[in-house]
Amino acid sequence: MSDFFNLIDNPNRKARNLLVLGIPWDKSSSYRFGSVQGPDYIRKSTSSKVYNSFTETGTDLNQRWNIIDLGNVDTEVKDLDEIIDNIRYRLNQYRKEEPILFLGGDHLVTYLCMHAINPSTTGIIYFDAHPDLYNEYEGDKYSHACVIRRILDNTQINPQDIVQIGIRASTKEQNDFSRENGVLVFSRKDVQYLGYDTIVTRIKEKLNHLEQIYISIDLDVLDPANAPGVGNPEPAGLSMSNIVDLIHELSGLPIKFFDIVEINPSKDISNITGFAAAKIIKEMFGIIP
């Protein structure tokens, strides 16, 4: 039995490689620390003892993917540039054109990984309860509450190529930044009342000029009933059905990278959050082109 739905070392010759890399980092957290244990916890949750290889839409992942798990990057060093170099080095050893799943870690993982890939002509779809658009938070410019601002400051990403979904814990400062810079934001209420078709049509219209998409999924986008084991739980969140349905609707986009972040194993209950992460990964594997 292997993790990732028994897709590691898949002997099917038709299967393409998909890389997995863990970034065990939580030094940028602001409330409940512990997501440093996230990567290995997520791996254990993807057990084939629990899940078969078929997605909800009927895709047999055994026919599509051979998972190559690259393990975890060393994050013991405190210098962020060195961690970025470590991520880039690990990927350069193995990657040609394969898609990549990054396992966090707190949400600063997304900032670190964006540096390690070629960020030009890349759009971001950002599932989160929080917009992470503070210029600094509690005196820290590299808090997980500042992720998108640091990506915009330090990469080639255009704010008009960013979409945020599930936001429900923003501030006037962050709302003003989104509006003034063209970040497309769908709140929790938008997901509830606009409907998936409207939301995904607007996303595809906004991002259809891009060569690649990075999807980042902060598990606190979910209601704490669906994901109690996160760093900053925010009630009145999206359901697992919301997330899975939206993932299915995003099929057809040039998704090259995605991450799962902010899982906190020490706060999980009966592995609810771990299984939520596994379900999301499984359905994402089904839509990556």
C-alpha cells in the first residue's frame, strides 16, 4: 500500500509523472502554530485503504498519473531566499514539464513556491477565508497574512491575473487594494448566491490569456465543521461540496501547479481535515490537463 491513492510508482505506461513536494513551514503563522507537520499528515490521509483511484466525475487516476514524491524541503534555515533556492534545486533535479503539488505548511508556502517556478504568464486562483493582502501584519511583512502582497511585490505576477474565492474575513484596507488593483474577489456569499456557472465563467474570461495557472487552497476556506484542523479557523465557510463542485468546474484551465496549505494536525479531530485535504487533492488530480 502506498499513499496518494496507490499512484506512487504506477506501472501503467500511459500514466504521466506528477511531482509532489512538501514544504514543512509555519514560522509565518499568526495564531495556531503546527502546520509544519502538515505535509506528512496529508500524505497519510491519501491512503488507498480509504480511497480508490476514481474521481467523482469517473476519471480513473490510475490511467493518468504516476506520482513521484520528492519528500520535504529542508526548512530549518531561517533565510527565506535559501528555502526558495532549496525548492528550486529540488524541482530542477526532477522536473521537465510535469505538474506539481506542493504540500504546506502555512500560506507563505505559496510565496516561496511562486519564486521557485517561472512566474511569468501565470495566474493564481486563491481559495481562502482571508485575502492575505496586508502590507504587513503585526510588524511582519512575511506573515502568512501578507502572501499575495509579497507575491505582487517580488514576482512578475499581475494583480489582474489573481482570483480569490471564499473570502469572508477581509478589511477595508485589503478590499480597497483589491478594487484598486483589479484582483477579482468572490466572497463566501458570492459562492452561495451567484452560482458556480457565473463564477467560473468570469474566472475563465479573466484568465484565458495565461499559459499556466497556480491554484492555492488554504483549508480555512472551509467551514471549521469541515476543517477544524487549521491555523486560523473562520466560521461560516464553504462546504466540501462547494469546493469539489468548483474544482470540477475549473476543468479546462491550464493548471500546472497547486498547493494545499494551513492544515494543523495538532488541532484536527478524527482526521476530518486530513481527509478533506485528500479529497481535494484527488479531485484536483482529475482536472489537471
